[in-house]
Amino acid sequence: MLRFTLNRLLGAIPTLLILIAVAFFLIRMAPGGPFDSERQLPPEIEANLRAAYNLDAPLHQQFLRYLADLARGDFGPSFQYRDFTVTELIASGFPVSLRLGGLALLLALVLGVTAGTLAAMRQNRAPDYAVMAVSMTGISVPNFVMAPLLVLVFAVLLGWLPAGGLGDGGWRHLLLPVICLALPQVAYIARLTRGSMIEVLRSHFIRTARAQGLAMHTIVLRHALKPALLPVVSFLGPAAAGLITGSVVIEQIFGLPGLGRYFVQGALNRDYTLVMGVVVFYGALIILFNFLVDLLYGWLDPRVKA
Amino acid sequence: MHSHRLSLMGAVLAAALFTAGCGPAEQRTAVPIGGASGAELAERQVFRRGNGAEPETLDPHRATSVTAGNIARDLFEGLTEMTPDGSVKPAAAESWTISEDSLVYTFRLRSGARWSNGDPVTAGDWLFSLRRAVDPATLSDYAAILYPIEGARAIVAGEAAPDTLGVQALDEQTLEIRLAAPTPYFLGLLTHSMSYPVHPPSVERHGERYARAGNLVSNGAYQLTEWVVQSHIRAVRNPYYWNDAETVINEVWYYPIDNQDAELRRYRTGELDMTEKVSSRQVDWIQRNLADEFVISPYFGTYYYGLNVTRAPFQGNRELRLALSMAIDRDVITERISGTGEIPAYSWVPPIPGYTQQLPEWAGWTQAEREAEARRLFEQSGHAAESPLVLELIYNTDDNHRRLATAIASMWQEVLGVETRLSNQEWKVFLQTRRERRQTQVFRSGWIGDYLDAFTFTELLHSTYGLNDTGYASERYDELVDTAALEADPARRRALLEEAERVLIDDHPIIPLYFYVTARLVKPWVGGYVPNIMDQHYTKNLYILKH
Amino acid sequence: MSTTPLLEVSDLHVRFTTPAGPVQAVAGLSFSLSASETLAIVGESGSGKTQAALALLGLLADNGRASGSARLEGEELIGQPARVLNRVRGARIGMVFQDPMTSLNPFLTIGDQMGQVLARHRPMARAAARAECCRLLDAVGISAAARRLTQYPHELSGGMRQRVMIAAALLCRPALLIADEPTTALDVTVQAQILALLGELRREFATAVLLITHDLGIVAGTCERMLVMQRGALVEQGTVDQVYAEPAHPYTRRLLAAAPRLDAPRSAAVPLPADSRMLLAAEEVSVRFRLPPERLFSRARELQAVSEVSLTVAERETLGIVGESGCGKSTLARALLRLVEPAAGRVQFDGRELTALDRTQLKAARRDLQLVFQDPLAALDPRMTVRDIVAEPLRTFRPELRAAEVTAEVTKILEEVGLEAAHLYRYPHQFSGGQCQRIGIARALILRPKLLVCDEPVSALDVTIQSQIINLLRDLQERFGLTLLFIAHDLAVVREISHRVMVMYLGRVVELAPVERLYASPEHPYTRALLAAVPIPDPERERNRVRTPLAGEPPSAFAPPSGCAFRTRCPHAIERCAEERPALRDYRGALVACHLAGKLGEPGRG
Ligand code: SF4
């Protein structure tokens, strides 16, 4: 187990390095720099800035220095947010994104699996059609459309929930963003669960369970759920990536101080260190997440058990 | 991609808004605003404003954005302050004297002024602050604002030490500033955040982290108490402020909301008392539903198209430049495209007190007359209809710019038969393309004055000025600008600047389109809000009425 | 026999609504079963025997409807809601399904799966339930029962899983055990064990058994009475002795005649010309597979599927290869054709060294080497017409042919394999299993290859069809001068067609001998055990057969035993067997890999 973990972690290093290199040079290749603005800086001031941020060194030296800093856990200073280091920004933004994404994932799993299972049990009957129709909507309506609509209804017209901001971080402020972020995933997970549940319910071992006189809920919960969840678990990796990209939009619409906003703003502002920081951080996070998904898979499926 | 998504979102939202109409959020004014007398104050004096993009820093010497400026104005106080009518009044300085030659300003600091931690504000603090502002180590983007002060330019360039700056603390309460050349707008400059004082012990203790909540000590009406990046900034009244007795609002929340649709929604739910902007797509709806809360006022900025005069077809072809300008129906543009009440522009400097706009003769013609003249000039320029001219127009990716560019291209097509290829570029790419002047022919641009003086506009097209992306280089114009820069007599200086503008409009390296306006929503219970051309609002002047 | 029947079925009908219209699966089945009786329902695929059993328990697919009556101890089962049936299922009627690999839930431990049955029908304390499960596992011959309860199905062998299935079915002491093809998916030696076990349990638990099978061999040895079904209808019933001795219905007679039996005289294989030259020769061929790690945290494993196998096949000869599943017989065949790359060894075909050919040469050589697969329908592209399927090899090897010529070729070969020109433009699903296999054979033969490798070509087919296909292959061999490699697990089938037979165990050849020699006097203990385990469709002989089923199941190929691979199951193993691997030596006309070859005396056969 320990060895496996070590192997996986070591194996992730080349992936991360490639990611870092590609991101580093791509953002540098983009025209314009962090200090370009409509009011051009006098050359002497720009020179001061470039020197202070080590932008006047040859590119490969900058890269090596970035790697060296990174190895020490230092993401560098942000170009855009002058008072903060990238590490600080990530540290302040990530808990919000994590809460948002974690809750959305949880909601998506609970709703998606429940809806999918119900649909599978009532295959081709009204509940099935209802779940499928709703999930089709969830998949096809993008969350940058869904989010303003929900805000309009629940915040502006009904006045039940705030229209944005984190406030005190309570559920009232998170409810709508979490729902918007979860919705496409709920839809996907519901369809996935339905499909795999139908397949599992047709399998021989379910026939065995039925022949043993077990009640339907025992069969579904004890016998069918675990195997039916395997595709859902495999989908968690892509789902996490989807949540990350989704959070970029959701955090902006709801004015939440998460990590997603930094990514887009960092890129637009050519805030090299911030973009790099977010890319590296998310890259590492996705690698870690996939590792956890593998562990979960092993836990669910005794055939690959540790 | 990103902005495309957002604009799609906006379209859907707009549709929803139209159908949804007015909700309970707008109808909950049960109590008459301001109580029975109309002037009763609310119990909770908390002001919540939308504040656009997240400020890059709250260090007044390093901040450059409008949004950081909004906050800095509440936290800090300069020697002088701008009044809504554009004049300058004493602030941290009680009074001042100006020497005969206009080169030495002596400020009498307010007695009893204190920092937000209770320390007295001394002339030494001001000296420290101004030196810090120009010190290259401070990495101040905007250090050039202080160039009029003697020695500033050399210090910024690293050629001289910061203590060579022409500033002296004559005593605890007297500050002397010597200028390199007469600068009539110098008192106006002192309203800019670059001239704000910083608390020397805090700066020394916290260095780069000086501007964080908890570290920042300031001399304005408010002090910073909380800063959650991307979420909010909170300031509360500074009990040590010299004029604290007059301050009404106890607490200000600045929300960074860079998406105006989101800002509008939060305004409608009552989470905001004031928006920073409104989206032009929402203007129609707002005018129908929230007209009473919609405040539009002129702003010190010009939206224009720059023409690259260093290359064909604009090089040496004044007729073509004028023809293109006259072919544009600016009324159509301000009424149908920009749509927030912008003012059609035929000249360069926006209308401000103490300056006469230099309108060309054709500004007074009918559009039909202008078009006829445009056709004549076009023919004269050597571009007959048989050999159609193809132009490329670049603008930074944005829905409003695109709509405007499309309209203008069709006007050019219709009046002159000129074909225009539109090309949008992401902001930073756009800036670089423009600056290189290699391929650019026509580019979109806008200029907002840094301080309330025509010079901030005039200077832009000086041949040596860094931001002159048109490449315009007129000896006559440069000479007029240079002379005006050194002219101490206000009347003569004004005449020089006005003549420079006449030269400019005659040469027409730029096509002015309209003068900007500020458009925002302000709740009816926000008292003391006075629109002004610099769009500067001090929370200390505002109050919340009972509602 | 008690006087009131345990189960009384009368006029049972099962209908399915399908997109193609209603299908009658069972038509008016009536029979009765007394307590403790064993009754077999025999029939080929599509006879309705399984659907009849599922109808009793209300387990038909959603589109199936049962009507008629089935009374268990007087209580009606047909048309009852699940609530009622759930008190019968697992409690009064236990059911064992065909495939133990898929019929147990791979995600739950054995203990969980058995425990749930008890919790449902015989609620008791946890410890008591555990003890009861252990008792049942003991009863079905599973050692270390307590530990098994914590194991997952994949940790058990196929035979063990079927024992678990049986234990679970007997947990509530049902009055009736329905066993639907309980041994069909198992190897012949394991089948013998399970059948013996069922016999013992029936006596111990006094359970009536309804055995559903296609295999007349196992009916003969295990049941008292039998029903024969054909296309949903009951065609004959009686005691086993009666039916075997004097089958009344022509269909029963056909069935009995078609069943290949080891005790019957062998229909002659195609005579082998004396001067036949060598066509295929393999020298010390080995095949290894690298498999992904079995567990999440272990290394990749290497599996030695075939170890140092040498063989020769003469022109027009049929070499039969037999062995239990996993013995490496199919892999060997693929390695000979270089469909998998051998890790070591050489293969010569028609004077050329196949193992030395490059890609293009190999492709050209394949023209003479064709393969026929086990599952006929799955091997054919469902979207292609028969003409296109059969003509496919022509496109590669004879692209010069014009369309009309291709059609002519295809028609000719279809007629050779017993199909008609009218079939040319139909699709595979329009054919029966036997016809599909004929199409597969036609496709393999269209290039007139020299060698045909048949990998379990008849094991998916019903017995009557099996014999037709065997006859066809024999016939084609004669007419085209084909050389055959015939791979099968069914010793009786192999005997019908082969000239020589090779027996494999765990990737190695244990015995290779001419067919008469091998079946008359097998030398290797494994060969002997295999032959002894094959049931004979004759109640008389089965009853008198002295049988000691081979214990255990083949060990894992990942960790083969030292010395003789068979020693873990060999009743004769001596110390030397663990230390030294026996070489393949000639013993009186048979090649045998056993230290005791020739010293074991005559095999004890029934
Ligand atoms: S070698 Fe030994 S173990 Fe192997 S078969 Fe012969 S007797 Fe049995």
C-alpha cells in the first residue's frame, strides 16, 4: 500500500513537470505582458517592475527559477494582486472552491444515484421518463444560463436567497451556486446510474438473489448498488474536472471568492505566476483525486481489492 | 470564448428580465424614504457598493485602477480634494501659498490631524510618503503623476536618490513642494492617490504587506478592517479623522463584482446600495423599470478611433482621415449603439470647466452636409469609388465595441464605399498590436483623464508621448503642447491648449466618437450622492436615509 | 414415494411478447413431482425447459407471461405477486443456476450472500446464522468454511462457487431444489464431483430435485424419472430406465442416438493414407502472457499458458486436443497460427518455418491456415450478408475475382457445407446455431486451406446438431483432403473425429496417443480420471460404474506445482513427482508424461 502510494506519487511528478512546462511557455508565448495597460508605463518604471519580478532574465532561467521556487512550495508573488503571494491567494480561494465543489459533488452523487436508481427500477415508466427528461435538461442547459435564471427566480423575484457573495459562508449563500454547479453532474450521474443499474439488474446474480426470495429493496441496496456504482466512480475523475471548470463560471456569476475566478482573471491579466499557480495546483489536485478514485474503486470492487 | 459565454448569458438573462418584469424586491418601499420629514437618517449607517474589478492593491502608491482609487479615497486623504464642480478645496492641508514663479507650494497641514491609530500626521510623514511614491523600489506604476515635482523623474529612473526630491518639511505642520516647471493643475494632481500619505512606522514594519487589513494605517475618514480577496473589503469610520464629527456612514462594504449582470441582480435584491456600472444591454430595461434610481452623468473621457498615420493609407492623407470621420453619424451611435446617454464628440477634450471645446465647423452641419463633404474629401484623397479602399479595424474583444465597429463599418460602406474588415483581439494582444503600429490601420481606443485638466488629453498626442499609438507627429502641435506645459499664466496656457486642439482636429489623426458618461444605479435612500465629471465619490459625504 | 405430489404442474404455458410477435416458450406442460423424487427435464436449447422452471418461481423476464397451474404442496404459484412468491423462493424452493461464475454476486462475500437468505427466511442471531452457513458449506464439501464466509466469489474456483450456490439454495431446507444445467459450465472432472454431491445431499436433506439439462449422460446417473421436451411441449416421460431402454418418441430416439458416448463403438474416422507427409510440426512452443496486477497494489503477473509443447500433424490427419478449461489448448492453437506470438519454440507448416516469417509472408501463409470458432453467431458480423461474410477472405487473397465469380464461389462452398444458394443474401441472425457454424466453416474453407483449426466448434450446439457438424467436418476432410486440429473439452466428441489425441494439463502435454490406444487403455492418471468422469447415457451402466471422482480443481497457472503439474490431484503421486517433472516418453505406442507410466495397471472403468 505504502509502496503503491509512493509509486503513484513519483509517477505523478513527470506528468506535473510536463504540465508546468507547457503552461509556463504557453502563457509566456501569449502576446502582451503583465504590465501592459492602456496607459503605458514610462520605460524606466517598466524596467523597475521587470527587474523586480525577474522578467528581464532569459526565459529558460526564469523557468528554472520558477521550478526551484516551486520545489520549495513557493508559487511566487502575484503580478496582479500586488499585496498577495500566489500561495496566499490559493490558500484563501481554495477552501471556498473546495466547499463549493465538494458540496456540489456530494449533492450530485446523492441526487444522481437516487434518481438513476429509481429510474432504473421503474424502467420505461413515468418516473423513468421524468428523471430522464429532467436530466436531459440538466445536461443541455449550461450553467451560465441556469445560474442567472435561478438567481432571478429565488433571489430577485422571491427574495428567498441572496443573489451572490459568500456572506458569512452559510448555506443560504452556497445553496444556489452548489445547485448550479451540481446540476449538470446530477444529470450525468443519474443517466449513468440508470444505465448501469439496468444492466446490473439484468445480471445473473440478481436473478439468483430474486430466486432466493429477497425483497426488492434488499436486492437493489445490498446487491445491485455497489456494482452499479462502478461507472459512477470512474466518472468521478471527469466530474471533478467538470466541477473545476464549472466553478470558474459559477464563482464569477455568484461573486464567490474561489480559485476558479483567479484562473480566468490571471490569464487575462497575464498574471503569469497566478495562472501557473492555479494550473499546477489544480493539476496536482486532479492527480490526487484520481488516486483517491482508484482507492475507492478498489474498496468497491473486491476483485481489485488491496 | 469566455466573454462570448458571458454575453450569451446576458442575452438570456435580459430575456428573462423582460418577461419577469418588476418583482417584490423593487416594491418593498413601505416606509417613505427619509421618514416623514424626508431627511430622517436610517439607524444602520452601512453603505454597500459594487466596486467592479478586485483592486490590485490598496497601497495608494501602487494602486492604478479606478476601483482601488474608489477605496483609497475613503481610506486616505490627500492635501487637496476635488469638489463635485471640479474645483479644488483644502483637505489634509488647511491652506497653502504659491510662489510668484508658481514653482514653490507651501502647505499648512491641518492641526490635530491623526492617523487611524491615533498618531499625529506630521509634515515628516508627508515627506516620507512622497519620497516613497517616487522611489523605484516601491514599484509604483503611476509614479509619472508626480513628475512635475522637482527631481521626481530622475529618482524614478534610478538616477538620483529619493531624498533629492524637491519636498521639505519646514516644521511639523508645514510642507514645501518645489516643482520642476509651473504646473497649473498641480493642486488637482494632489487629489490623486499617488500623493496620499502612508504611515511610516507601518510601512517600515510591514513592507510589502503594508496594505493588508490589520496592517494598513491611514489618515482618511475610514480605516480598513477586512479584505477577503474576491469577496469584499470592509472599512469602518476612523474615529481619529479630523472631521469625524461630520461623517455619517459608519461602515462601507466594497464588493468586487466585475460582471454587471451579477451586479444588477445583487442590486435588485437589495444587497447593494449602489452599482459601479451598468451593462449597456440592461439600459433599456433599467430605464423602463428603475428610471428613478438610474444616474447618468458626463465623465472625463473620450471614446475614439485612432488612425495609424505612419503608414498608408493614412500617412499624409488628411482628406481621407476627415472623410472617414465625417461619414460617421455620431447621433446614431450615441442613441442606438452606446445608448446610455453618451455625448457625440467632434473634438478631443471633453467639456470641462475652464476650457472651451474646439469644435470644427462641420460639427454644426447636418449629417447630410457632412456626408457630402466626406464624399468630396474622399474623392480628393485619391480613393475613387472604382478602386475601393479596404481598411482593417481592430478592437479589443467586447460586445459593445463590436456593435459600434459594425455600425461604423456600414456607415463607411454606405457613404464612401469603403470596405472594413473587423478584427477583434483579446485585450493584451490588442494593446501590443496597437503599440507596434506595424499592421494597424484603424484601432479602437478610449482615454480617461487622470486629473481634471485639458492637458491630460492634449499631452496624449504629443509625438514623444508613450501612448500616442497613432504615430501622430506634428511640429506645430508639439511646440504648442511644450509651451503650454511651461506656461504659468492660466489664460495664456488655456489659449495654447485650445489652439493645440484646433491643430489636432484639423489634422485629424484620431476620430472622436463620443464622450463617456458614468451610468449607475443608486438606491433612493443614498443621500449626498452628487454626480461629477471625475466620478469621485467620498463615502464621508454620503448618508443613508431611513427606508 | 408419498401419495400427495410435492409439485403438481398442469397445463403450464409461457408466452413472450417480442417485437417480432408472441413466442410460445412452454405449451401445456403437465407433470407432477413427489417429495424426495429426482426428476429430469431434458431438452435441447429452445425446448422451454428453463422457462418452465423460471415460471414456477415467477422469475420470467418482463415480457414473459405464465398461465396454467403449478401447485407446491397444494398452494398455487402461477400468477402470485412477488410478495407471496418471495416466501416460496429460497425457502421452499431452492434454485441453482447454470453458471456459477456469474450467478454469485462478485461484490459481496459468501457470508453476506448466504446470510441474507437466512435473514429473509429464517431470522436468527448473527452467530447462529454464521454457524448455520458454516454447516451448510461443510455439507457441500467446502473445507475451512468459516474462512470462506469472508471470501469473495472470485477467490473461489468454479466448482467451489457451484458448491456455494448449492449450499445457499439448501440453507432453508427447501422441499424442492431446482438445478438448471448445474454442471454445464464446469469441467468434466468437476462435473462428476458436483453430481455426486447432489446425490448425497438429496439423500441427506430429503429434498426433491428437478434437474434441468441437455445432457443425457448426467440424467442417466442421477435421476429417477425424466421428461423430454421439444419446442415447448412435453414429448415423452417415464422412468429413466424406461426411456433409455425403449424411447417411445422419435425425438427421444434421435437425441439418444446423437449423444456421443465413450462406450459405443466408434464411427470410423476418415482413413489416413499411409504415405501421408508431415504438414505441421511444432517444437517446444511456449506462450507467456503478462497480465495486469490482480490486486491493486501488486505487480503485473506473468502467466505461462503453454509450456514446451511439441507436436506433429500429418496431411489429412485430425489431431484432437483435449483438456479442461485453462489447460492452454486454445492458446496453443493460436500460437501455432501465430495469432499470438509464441515466447519460444518453432512452428513449421508445409515445409516453411512460420515462426520466421515477416508480417506480409505470414499474411500470405494464412491462406492455408483457417480457423473455426466456438460461438458461431458471435463470430459473424451481424450487418453483413452471408455472401459477404463467406466472400470476405476472397477480397484479401483473390481480389481479381469479379462479383459474379465471387457469388459463384460462395454458392459452391455453401452447397458443400449443406446450405443453399437461397441463403446468400440473408443475415446471420436469421440462421440457427448449427447453420451459423456451417457458415463459419464455409468461410474458413472458401480459400481451400490445407489446415483447419477448429476451436470447440460444437460445444455451443445441441447434441443433434453436434453430430451433424462432426459428420460435416469428417465429410469435408475427406473431400478436400483437409488436415484438422480439433480442440474440445468433450472427450466423446474428440473421439469421434480424431486420429490421434493430445491431452493437456496446465499448459503441458500429459499424453499423446492414437485415438484407439488412448480411449482403450489410457496411461496417464489424468487421462484416466477424465475418461472416468465422463457420464455415459445409460442408466444401467452408470449405476454400476465404480467412480472415485478426481478431487479438487486445476491449480492456478500463475503458480504451477513443482515437478509434475498434476501431482496435487493425482491419486498415485509419489515423492518423486514433486521433485522431478516427468518427461514425455513413449510407452507402448503412447507418449506419456508420468513417472509411473506403465506401472499403474489397468484403469478401473465402469
Ligand atoms: S508423475 Fe506422479 S503425479 Fe504426475 S501423474 Fe504421474 S504419478 Fe501422478
